[in-house]
Amino acid sequence: TPSQASSLETKLSPQGADKYNFFITGDADSSEKKLRDIFQNKVNEVCGTRFEIISIKMEYESEEGAKINVLNGTFKCFVKSQM
């Protein structure tokens, strides 16, 4: 639902040479699986089907006593010239 999606903060940062960092800050209701699904969708949106996931780190931040999930992922797109 849109209300759930608005509680997530996402930030896509180009790292040069077809490489990207994608940072998702969830909320108390964001499961690790949900954040990983959002990450995967973003990778497919940016790269299509040819990509390499370099790293995915799950972190936890406490906000006023509530634990929130944070996903910090890095991925690289493969363009035709790299195949």
C-alpha cells in the first residue's frame, strides 16, 4: 500500500563505471525480506537482467527505541560491451 511505501527512504548513488550503491531505510514494519525485494526490484529497474550484486549488508538502527532495518547494497550493471 502507498502508506507503507512512503515510510521507506531510498537513495541510489552512482559509484562510477556502471556501479551503484542503493541504501534503503525501513521502518519498524520493514522486514529484511521486504527490503531485499525492494533492492532486487531497483537492480532490475536500473540494470535489466544483466547485473552483479557486489554486496548486501543488513544493518539496524534504533529510532526512539524502535529497531528499524536498513539495507545497504552495491551492484553493478553489465552493458553489452562487457559481455
